[in-house]
Amino acid sequence: MSVCQYSLSVGRYWAEAARYLADSLILPLSSTRYAAALRDMVDQLDRDHGPLMRANGLTLGLAADCLFVFVFVLGQLLVFLSDLAVLLF
């Protein structure tokens, strides 16, 4: 298999995985792990490129704010689902 064929195969695989996730009503992943991964990515971006970004007038403030809101709402959702499970069962 040539490098070009390999790259094409990998690209098709990831395109199909993206299509499957985009069409899914329920994503097959842990929301708390997803939030932790996002936090790690923002932290890594800041470590790797933060000084250069700040020197050019860019910040990660909006990303950090959105992530904070996401984690807060996720926590509320998990409490709601837990309370709902107690009521139903």
C-alpha cells in the first residue's frame, strides 16, 4: 500500500467516523471526560502558544469562559438526571 493509498484510507475512516457521530442522536462518549479533555486542550494551547497569542493581542478568555459555562451546565444536568432517576426508580 502506498503512502497516498494509506492517507486516503485513513481520511475515509475519519470522515465516516465524523459522519456517524454527526448523525447520532446520542453521542457515545462520557460528557465529563469530554469536558476534562477540552480543559486539557485549552491548557495545552495556552502552554504552547499563549505567550505568542498574547503578544499578538489574542487571548483564550472566551474559550475558558465557554468551557466554564459548559462544565457548570453539565453539572446541573447530571444532578437533574440523578434526581430524575431517583423519582423514576
